[in-house]
Amino acid sequence: MNVADERWALDHRPSLFDHASRLHVPTPDLPPPDSGCLCPDGDDEPDEWRPASTSFSLKNLLTALEAFCTNPDRSLAALHDGIRNLRAPLWVLDHLKPDDLSWLSHDLARETGTWLTRHGTHHLPTRVGLHLLAGRATPQDAELIRTLGLLPCLGPTAVNVLETIPRVTADLIWLADRASPLTHTRAIAAMCRIGDPIATDWLLRHATDRHDPTGSDAIQIAEAVSLADVLKLAAALDSETILTAARLLQGLCSPDGYPARPDEYPDACQAISAFSVHAAEARPELDLLAALVTLAEELRSGPAALLPWPAGEPAATLAQLDHEIASPRWAPVLSEVRRSTDRMTRWRAGWASRAIARPFPDSAWQGEGAHDRLAIRVAVLDPVRSAPVETRLLVNDRPVIADAFRKGRPYQPEDLISTLEATDRPHEVRLAEAYCTEGCCGALYVTIVRDGDTVVWRDWRDPDGTVTLPPFHFQAEQYAAAIAQAGRDHGWEWPARSLAREFDRRLRDDPEPLAAWQCDLVRVSAHNEEQDRIRLFFWYPRHPSSRDGDDPWLQFEWVIPIDDTDLDAQVAHLTDRLRRTDPKTHARVVGGSREYAERLGFPWPY
């Protein structure tokens, strides 16, 4: 670094490294305040970018680096400001390939990267510095890199660089304990890949302390720590290890988003079975109970029932889970957490209590001859999982939707149960849709028809794939009884969901309170992860399908807080409020178009 570069570093604002260091000082063992989001420079990215800006910006960045390297009077400060002035978005560096910088000498890349990371005052040049250090950093650089990793905008890149440094496990653990959620997750993934025994020991006890991994993340951790072997071979385990196993297995069996399935973890059967034995050794905590309840549900009605279990082991494992769930040691835990000041903790306690008290639907009846057996189970996941309610159809005790369709969950009961009713006129029912859309990745359909005393499910199809399920034949009266029982069963509902169902029914039976304001009902809903409110969706001025020509329309959402008063009283109060007050004054636009909003005189939110 020349004299001018030294003077530049002294004259400019504090570097991001200095900023991260100051944030770290007051809480050295915790994440920085606001997860480090209070950065000294907030104008790194323009508000709008043209679609072609990624390749254009990357080309400009590489040109700036090449000009710097070929200039005999090169200035690191000038390079920093040149990169800063490119005004490129941070994510342009995600498109940088290793070969793009292969022409850079090792020493020059390391010198440049070290200076930019230590002195960079803006996000883009500092992140360029981290990229230049990848594969070139040494253990002496670890403190600099991990400190920058405290800032969310630099954390994932910092993890990538740390992973290339030998003997870096302690630094990854340090960062995982203090970083933002995304950086924390990336650091855990890096430790899984490293395979250091120190990392494995930490993962076994702390990989789930700050987040609940799901799907492929849970599988990656379980495989890295050899979870099935740990559970199967140990005579006894400490509470931390058992709780980690509980959260991993729950996440594996109740994933969010685009999930992995439990059968993608080859040792799932062994892990679940061994966990059910060790669960009694751990201290009673709500997370442990939530895992037990989830695994029992999944073994009865979810994808876990489809695992390649050895003969007799599913029943033995389920009996062990049920025995532990029924233990009296959970009563004081549930009593305590119901009084918690944390809403999610209270909601989870209510969910667990309802799940424990709710019987499983009887599918043991036998029809005449070779009739199949049907049971319908409404499954509610742990509220912390932010997942919709599922209507699971079990034919001969096997969850057929999970068996035939891996790309999305079954529909919610209000959208599915009534469509299963059978008449002598065949009708096709969509049982599930892909997480994206049917047009992208398909859906699961079946045709239902009554033929005398038999209801037939036939002609299974998925527009995006092949369905191998055979036709099923049910005794008609028992089939109708199963549907009626499912329609009456509301034991799975939380209070907000019950209120939403009753308010929705009231508005469908009597549309006048909404119609008086030229509004049509879409639905009233309640989300499992926000049990203190319901949401009323409606069209204005009417349903789009009823409009003429280019008549404008909008969809509104009214978020309504609920209280602890009687359900019928709340429904009456909300209905009366609709009669007196235009709901559009409380609601926000969530659908339609900017043009329609302008024509109807409402602000467009997007």
C-alpha cells in the first residue's frame, strides 16, 4: 500500500470492519444489535435495475480489476472508489465464476483482497475483497473475515472464505453463535461439509439452538453428525443431544417451503425409532414434546408412514412415542408455558394440548367383500413451522396423497372435504397442487363416482407426471360416514380458526353486510403461525368473473385482531361492524392492478 492509500484510509469514513468491530464490543457473546443491520452506508444499490444489468455490471467490475492489475501506478484506494462508483448490486458477485479471476496472480489477489476487506467503507468493494481472498486467506486472516461476517450483507460470503482456510472450525463456530440467521445457517452447512470432530460435537448440541432446520438442511446435519448411529449406539444421551435430534427429526418430517421428504434421509427409520427410546432421558421441554407429537402424527398419517420400516417396527415406535406423550411429566410444562409472555410459546402449548387430546379417526371398519378402508385426518403442524393445515386421506391406513404426489401438500379441509362426496355422476377432484403452481409442476387429481353400493376412486392423474395408484373401492355408506365425521371434526382448530370458519359461514349465509358496500366475499382465513388475528378477503366492486369488459376490480384484505370473548359474540360483533362501516376503510388492496386501483380511487401498494 502506497502513501496515498494510507492517507485515503485515514481520511475516509470508518471501514465496515471497524463498524462491525464496534458493534461486537458491547455484546461479545451475542449477535450485534439489529443483527448488524445498522451499516454506515445505505446507498450501495440503486432503486431500479434494467434486466440486463447483471452481466453489464459484472463486465464493468472485471474491467476495473484488470485495469488496476495492469497499471504500474496502481492504487488500492482508486480501485475501491472505482468499484464503489460502479453502483452495481451486491448480488452481481454471485455470478462471478472462479475462471473470471484466474488471470490474477495469487500474491496480488491476496494483497488486494486483504486491503479491501480491512479498509473497505462500502459493501461492494468489501465483498469483492472477500471474493479475492477465497482460497488465498490464511488462519491469520480468520479474525478479520469472521468479524465482517457479523454484517448480514457480508456474512454468507465470509463463510465461503472461512471454509477455504485450514483449521477454521473454531472461527465458524464463533460466527455461527453471533451472526444473522442466514449466515448462521451457512456456517452450519460449512461445518457439515468440513467434517471436523470438533464441528460434529458442536452440531450435535447446538445446531438447532437458534433455528429449526427443515428438509434438506435437517438431512445435511443429521448425516454430518451420524444422527442415527449416535441415537442407536448410545446407552444414554445428554438432554442437549436429544433435543437436537428432536428438532432435526421434526424438521425432517414437517418441512416448510419446497421440502425434502423423510425418505431422502436413508437412516430415517433407525433415527426415529432410536429417538423414541431416548426421549424419556431428556429434560421435559416444549420443543421435545412438539417433536414427539409431530413424529406420532407423521407415522400415522404423513410421509413417515411410507418409510421402508422393518416389519413390526412402526407399531413399536408409535407405541413408544404415544407412551412418552402420555407421560404425566408434560402437565407442569404445558401449565407453565400457557402463562408465558411469548405468544408463539402459548400457541404451541395449545397446539400440543389439542393434538394430545384428539383421537385418531377410526379406519378399522371393513366393507363387504374387497372394499377398501377410508379415514380422513386433518393434520395441524407445529405453529412455529408456518405451514397450512392438511387434509390427509388414508386408504387402508396408507396416506395416498403423500404416496402419489411429492411436490405439494394436501388441501385444507374447507377446500377438499366437501368435494369428496360421491354421486352417480363422475366428477374429478384436485387433491393437491405443487408448491409453485399446477402450471409449473403439476397437481394430483382423482375421479370419484358412486356405482350402486360402491364409491370408486379412479383415473388418477398428474398433468406433470405419472401417478401409479390403482382404483379404490369403498362401501358407500361407510364412505359417506367418513366424510361426515371429517366435516364435523373441529377438535384440531385453534380459537382464531374457529372464529374464521364461523364468520365465513355467516357471510356466505347472509352476504348482505358485504353486498351493501358492493363487495363480494373471497374467504375468511386464519393462519396457524398468527393465532391472534383473522383475515377477511373480499372483492370490490364484485368478483372478477362477473365484470363486464374492462370493468376494474380489486381484492382487499382486512386483518382483524381477535380477543378472548365468546366466539358467537365476536361473530355478531364483526357482522354488525360490517353493517355499519365500509370494510374498505379498514382493508388494504392486495390484488388487481395499478390501473384498476387508480380508476377506483385506491392506492396501489406495490
